[in-house]
Amino acid sequence: MRDFVAGNIGEIAALATAFCWTLTSMVFEWAGKKVGSLSVNLIRLIMAFLMLGLYTLITQGHFLPSGVGSHGWIWLSISGLIGFVIGDLLLFQAYVVVGARISMLIMSLSPPLTALFGWLIIGEKLSLANSIGMMITIWGIALVVLAKPKIGKKISFHYPVKGILLAMGGAAGQGLGLVLSKFGMKGLDPFMSTQIRAISAIIGFSLLFTITKNWNKIFSAFKNKQAMIGISIGAFFGPFLGVSLSLLAIQHTSTGIVSTLNSLTPVLIIPFAIFWFKEKITLKEFVGAVIAVLGVIIFFIY
């Protein structure tokens, strides 16, 4: 058993990440509807920064990142701005507009986009199967979000177009952020690497709050005890544990395999959506989610 775990640590970490994303997406949707997605983003990053600092203090003897060269700081910081600030800002707003389940389904586009960015930036290979897998994934997503066209319209959607576009932007941001993380971290500790990404994201969101003069929303959010409990849970399983596990995974296997296992979230989230948010899942939506995940699997296995 120990040998199995040691030999498949990357895949196990990636699968654990998928469970983390499932839980955090539901919690952050709930909290975002109470205090706003912008407040949730900054507060969960501050919490995650403290958790990561305490973890590295206990395990390595330092609260802040130590022994990181300029290469790591630069690329992990850029990764944090793209993945945590731009990508998650769009994704969290998508949670509010179309819900976590649909948002995470559209996030199935992240693995193909991750592979594309991986090919462009760090030279990871693409094959003919990649194109086939991507088309199947898009088909599965389209099956869920597209509706029968109304009279006078060429295309109609079951869900708001704004939310769909926000989730697509989130997928692109997370995909590019993951690739830049792998390029920047090299042999660095995953938890310390995540802390660097969190630091740059906190700075980015702080500037955004200052420019938009929205700091009052943060203070109001701190007064909402229910939302703060939700954000705390999400911060632990999201930017602390989930992101660190994803970075651990890409250290031991390819970004493609990591993204493939992470893409199980759209299926894993369905039972939570039914029992937590009391959503009614149609057969077409379930089939579409399965097809989207199968497309991602084909994208990387064949």
C-alpha cells in the first residue's frame, strides 16, 4: 500500500484536489450570495495565507517563504495574479450568477486550456486525441447550457450568458495559472509556493478594493458570522489544502493528468447540489456532465 501511494502520489493528490474543489465551490457559492464574491475572494486568501504560514512555521521553521530565488517569486506571483485574482474573481462571480454546479461544469474547459498553455509555455506535447477530447468536452457542456432556440433567435441558453462567460474566463485563468505555477515552482515546497501566490493575490485584490473604494464591503462581511464560517471552511479546503495539493500533484505528474482528475468535480458536485441547494438535475444535465468529463479523460489518456 505504501509503495502504491508513493508511486502514485501525483494522481492521488490530484484526485484529493477534486474533492476539495467540490466542497469549496458549494461553500463559496453560499457565502458569495451573502456577502458578495469580491469580499469572499480577499478574505479567503488572507485566511489561507495565515494557514500556510502556520503550516510552514511548524514544518520548516519559518512563517514567510524562505530560500526562494527571483525566478520562483516572479513566476509564482504572476501565477497568483492570473489564477487567484483574475481567474477566481470571474469564477466566484459565476458562482453567484449561475451557481457552483454549472460553473464547475464549464470549468471542464480548464484541462484542455491547461494543456494548450502547457504546450505554448513549457513545451508539453499535444496530440490528435487532444482535439477529439476537447470537442467531446465542449459537446457535453453545450448539452447542459444550450436550450432550444426561441423564435427569431439562432441560439438560446438555459442559463444567463453572463454567468457562462464568467465561468469560461475562470477556466482560462486557472489553466494558465496552473502552468505558470509549474514553471515557477520547480523543486520548491508546494505549500510555500501557494503562499507566494496568495501574497501576490492579496496585494492584487487590495489594490482593486482601494481603486473601487469597496473596503466597507469587507468590514460588513466580517460581521456576518455565517458567511465567515463558510469562508473559513472554503479557505482551508481551497487555497490552503486544495491548491497546495494541486501543486504537489504537478510536481509528480503532468499538468494534463492533474487537470483530468480535477475535472471530476462537475460529476462529484451533483449529489451536493441536490441535497444542499435542492437543485433539480435533469437527465440531460447529468449526461452532459458525464460526457464533459469523459471528453477530458480522452483528451489526456489516448
